[in-house]
Amino acid sequence: MGVEADVIIVGAGPTGLMLAGELRLTGVRALVLERHPQPRETPKASGLGGRILDVLRYRGLLERMEKVADGGYPPPRFPFGGVHVDLTTMSDPPMRALAIAQHAIERVLAESADELGAEIRRGHEVISVSQDDSAVTAHVRGPDSEYRVTARYLVGCDGGRSPIRAMAGIDFPGTTFSEVNRLAQVTIPDEVTVLANGDLEIPGTATVRSGFTRTEHGMFAVAAINGIMYLQATEDEPADYDPDDPLTLPELRDSIRRVLGHDLPLGEPTRLSRYVFQDRQAEHYRADRIFLAGDAAHLFPATGTALNCGLTDTVNLAWKLAAAVQGWAPEGLLDTYHTERHAAGARARLQTRAQVALRRGGDPAADALRTVFAELLSDEPAARRMGALVGGTDIHYPMPGTHPLTGTFAPDLTLHIEGDVTGVAELMHTPHPVLLDLSGREDLREIAEGWRNRVDIITAKTDNPPAGALLIRPDAHIAWAADLDEPTDTAAPALREALSTWFGETMSS
């Protein structure tokens, strides 16, 4: 059986499903191949945070996520290598998180992709790939037979042990740490009392301190929020666990006992997961017509980063693949996926590696380092900067142009358009480039007319405009900006160059 598609996506986890939806929004035919026959319910990630929340809101998906989120938006206080980044006093924290189980995330993304017309085949395993100058072919083992499917491009979203990455010959250097982390969410049993400061009082046992507790056998972390205990026990073990082998409550109890030296009563579990940390990044996110995204491209040695980074990969990649499929991609556009997202992945590795250094030390010098670091984070500028680093909201893509907004994420300005009030977020519900004229620049709108078949041209008013005009890419990053009073002789050629660089030649070229 031979089935043609524009893009084959290998893996129906959150990254693959998000990519499928993004591609369908552009009209690209997306085929998702997943080796598991059913969606997996094994608890993994437990939330979304940072920039991806803005991305989902801009695409109109965040409200759907919020409806199935089990924990809402907890107070913005995040663990960082054994200390906490506390943003709770800020009215506009640079990092916030939505507590939502990964299986719920996948369900929303799968439903959205299906509504948009993506084809998702479960129980179909890619066993080999080949490519030439015009296409890539996947050899697939399905439930009933083997077959081949050919597409213009293929994206490996198949996890940290990615077979696609190996088939493409892409190296994945880095480190696997020996720590085993057991993570859980359980109800608070009757015999445990949560004190006013968050500590846990256990009859006949020493009080368990809220936050991080270090012992000679490992580290234990706990927080009690709204009747739920969030637990993590970390031990240094050389064991190699199968990621598909679920954690059990007895195994968790044993680990807590080894770390703390005593038992901790546990209620009913709502999440149980086990993982080891890895610090790895693919040397290249592209091998000709094969691309990598999500865990196939990067693994980080701390929680709260991988899923958000992977989903953001897809929003960067999808519109560029669509441009290539539809025939208008300028030279080098597909290469910018690696340039931009590899740099973003490296920045995520920077902050997660710093967490490794903070959490692994057990001597007095390491304790002193954590104390000093915590003191620094008590200052709002430092905490704000650290929150932006963890949340990826400080990402600034390297792009041509000198305006400070170039390469940054477009702010959600309140826009007045012909008597209607809307926002930048609403403009980005569909992945179209937008020239947003905020200062009545007819000269710039006339230039953009040559790209009207690809670029939406919108004139609006906003209070305190950050620029006179913005050229916003489909991934909501600003490709070009002009000052409010920038003269035509400098603004016009710069806009024309940016339009050509990102969106190809005009229809008349």
C-alpha cells in the first residue's frame, strides 16, 4: 500500500500531534505514524509552562487545555536545582505553569489535529527510511502488513531513543546521569497534617520539611497543595529502567524510606512516574529532508523544560515546511529551523545544566552555593531574569535587522481596527504572516502589497505602540520592526528585504 503525504510525522506524542495540527492549519497534508496501538496513559509530564502557554493562546488552544487541566495555575514558585524561584509577588511573572497531565495534553492536541484533517495511524511502526533529492520514503510495519509511504519531508518526533534520528545518521552527544527520580502526586492521607508553613507532621516521626530535604542517601522534595502531595525522591542508582515500565506505589514507598530513613504515609496516587536525567542535543536538527523535534532533538537534565521546548519546536518548523511544500520558501528558510531552535535548545541546556550543578553537590561548599543563589533570587530583577530563562520567554532569535524587537515574541497588544477591538493573539489563530501597521504608514503597506497572497496587511491603533510597524512571522516572532518616526528611505528597503528573506519573492518576480 502506498500513500502519499506532504509531511510524515513519526510519533504521536505531544510534539508530533502539535506539529500535525500546525501543518494542517497551513493546508499541508500531514500523516502521523505511531508504533503504539493506543494512546498511552502512563503519567509523564504534568504541566505546561513558560512561552508555550503564550503560543497555545495565540493558536486558540489554551482554553481547551484549561478545561481539562486538573490543577489550574498553581502559584508561580518553581524548583531550580534544589532551591526555588519565587515569582508569587509579581503581578506579571515571566514564567507561569498550567497543571495538566500529559495524556490530557495529547488528547486535546489529537482532537485538534483530527478536526483539522490530519491522519493519525496508531500501531504503525517505521522500520526504515530513505531519501533522495525530491522525497523521503518510510518503510512501515502496520497491524496487518508492511507498506511504504512517500512524502516531501519527514519529521522524527519519536522521543529520546529516536530510531529516526539513528536512521538519519544524526549524532546525539551528551550525558546520562545515574540519578533515578521517582515522581508522584498522591492525596494527603488522614494521618498526615499539613502545618501552616507547609511542612508535613507525621505521628511518631520527625516532621518532613516542605521543599527540599537532602540526606546521605539522596534528595526528597515535597509540596502540599489543595489536598495533594507532590513528591519526588532522587537516588543515585546505576540501574537502567525501561521508560515504558510504570512506577508502582510500593517502589515509591521503598525509595522514600531509603532517602528519608523512615516511612511517609501516602494516599491515592494520581500520578506515578520514574525517569533518569539526560543532557543531550542532536548535532543537527536536519538531515536533508528529515527533521527532528522534541525529545528526539534534545533531552534536558531537569524537569519542566522538555515538553515546552519540544512543542515550541513545532511552531517554528511547521510554517517553514509549509512554505517549502507550497513552493514559495526562499533559499535557506528550512535551515533557519536548526539555527533558531538549536540555539534555543542550547539555552535550555544552559539553565538545566546549572540546575545539575546546584542539586548534585552534597558538601558544605555546595550548601553554601545554594544558599547564596537563593539569596540572589530574593531580589526581584534576578528572580524575573531567572523566571524568563526557565520559561524560555527570553528567547531572541538571531535575525537580520537592528531594531531591538527583531527576533522577539510579538506582545499581545490590544488593537483597535475599524471600530473593533482585538489583539495580536487573535490575529495569530491562523499561521499567516502579518504586517501590522501601527502608525498609518501607507508607504510600508504599499510595499507589502506584493506579498498580499502570503502576508496579511493590517492597520490598527494601540496605546503606547512599541514600534511604528511590525512584520510578524507565523510563529509569532517579529521578523522586522520600524520605529514610529523612521523615514521611508530606511524603513522601506529594510521591509522589502525582510519580506523577501522570510516569505520569498513577490508574485510578479
